[in-house]
Amino acid sequence: MDVTAKIKQILSQRGWSAYRLAKESGLSESTIANIIKRNAIPSVDTLEAICKGLGITLSQFFADGDLVEVTPKTRELIDCWSGLSEEQRDAALVLLKNMNQK
């Protein structure tokens, strides 16, 4: 996988600039520019910071499917979901599907 191309693809999909990625990830603009414009391969630490800025995990970054942004609310929902029994999960899923239909 071309890491640099994947970063560019995600930025394009979101309509983000390199400046915004730098601000969201806490990295310098020059670091992001080196990756995007010069096709520099980021270190693992830098890629982790980029993923955190994008609201995704490293595993999501390398996954072949669609990216799902993990916001604090999404993380809270996943944490709550994990504590439910199978029966409770089924009931919650029915409730959520009904809420989406309205």
C-alpha cells in the first residue's frame, strides 16, 4: 500500500487541506508538506499522529474498506455496546434502526 497516496486520498475525500491535517494532528506544516508534496514515507509515530488527527486508527488506515471516523461520541457508543448482552445488543439495534427511519 502506498501510504502517501492513502493520506492524499483521505484528505481529498474529506476536503481537507494539508494545513488542516497539520492542525488536527499536531504536526508541523512542513512535516505534512514533506509527506504530501515530496512523497516522503512517514514514521510510525508520525502516521499515528496523522491517524489520530483524522479520527481513525492505524488499522482503519490500512483497511481496504471505507473509513469510519471514530469521534469521542462514537468511541463512547462502542464502549457502551461492548458491555451489552447479545439480547441487549439486538434490542439496541432494533431501536437504532427505528430511529433512522423517522
